[in-house]
Amino acid sequence: MLNVLRAPLSKVVDPLGRSLANAGVTPDMVTVFGTIGATAAALGFYTRGSFFTGTLLIWFFVMLDMVDGAIARVAGLSSRFGAVLDSSCDRIADAAVFATLAWWFARHDHPALLAASLLCLVLGSLTSYIKARAEGMGMTANVGIAERAERLVIVLVGTGLTGWPFQVPYAQAIALWLLVAASTITVAQRFATVYKQARAQPAAGLGS
């Protein structure tokens, strides 16, 4: 849903990408740096309940996902390996966010939010897996109300509002359970889309 913002944002990010490319920075460098930063921020702050500071840092590092794409576009450095690396690193960063939240909730006896965090982790991974598996079999699964950008916005905003200086009651709980519902719908949408395409194609390349 938020993909419509990519075009206007690219007008802002592309000049930065060009400057970094001229300095010898590659998209893969930015991808790895952003993933390490987001993971470290989640481990260093979410596990201690520092939700506001952790959210600001994680937000900064995940936004680098746009910068590596800008470098690849302006410098013509797109590659299949880079695409796989980028997707894999996205999964690592997402897992770090939800896993560290789950760890915090487990330590502080919040079973409902622990369950919500784990469901978000599993459903987010499943959403991405369906798309990857479909594309590997010559189909597409680019639908859904909660793609990666939406998932991150929901969890980071809800978590950030729970931390100092906001401390909005129930913001995190609402965000996590909203994300569980949206992710479940997205999984169903992608399965339905793949099912329709599969029905129109002969079976090929089947496997687990």
C-alpha cells in the first residue's frame, strides 16, 4: 500500500544515492550496514524496554533500504545477488524487531503481547515466503494490505508511542494485534492470488 510513496521519495533519495555511489559505496554495503544497525538497535534497546530510543534508531537503519536501492539505480549496480541479499537482510531486521519484543514480553509476564509478537514474526515471514515461492514458480503474489513497509510502520509507531516521552496507553498492544489481523488477511490474499494463477497454469516444478 505504501509503495505509492516510493516514486516521490526516490526524488529525494536518489541524489544521496548518487553521492554515495561516487564515493565508492555499493548497495550491498548499505544493505549489510542497515541490517546490522537495525538488529543491534533492537537487541540493545528493545530488550531493555527502551522503546522510544530503539524505535528511532531502528527507523533510521531500515530507511537505508531505500538508499541501497537508490545507489543501485543511479550507478547501474543492480544484481541478482544484491536482490537476494536485500530480501534476506530484510527478514533478519524484521525478525530482530519482533523477536526482541517477544523476549521483553516474556521476561515481564505479558503472555498476550508475547503471543502477538510471535504471530507477527511468523505471519510476516510467511507473507514474504509465499511471494518468493510464487515467483520461483513463475507466478506473482504482490498483493496484500500489510506488506513489509506497512508492517514496520505499524509496529514501530505503536512501540515508539509506548516509550518515553509519549507513553500512550495500549498503543503497542493495539499496534501488534492490528498487525496480526492485517498480516493474516495479507497471507489469505496472497494464497488466493496464487491459487487463481495456479488453477490457470499446468502443474510444474512442484516440490516442498
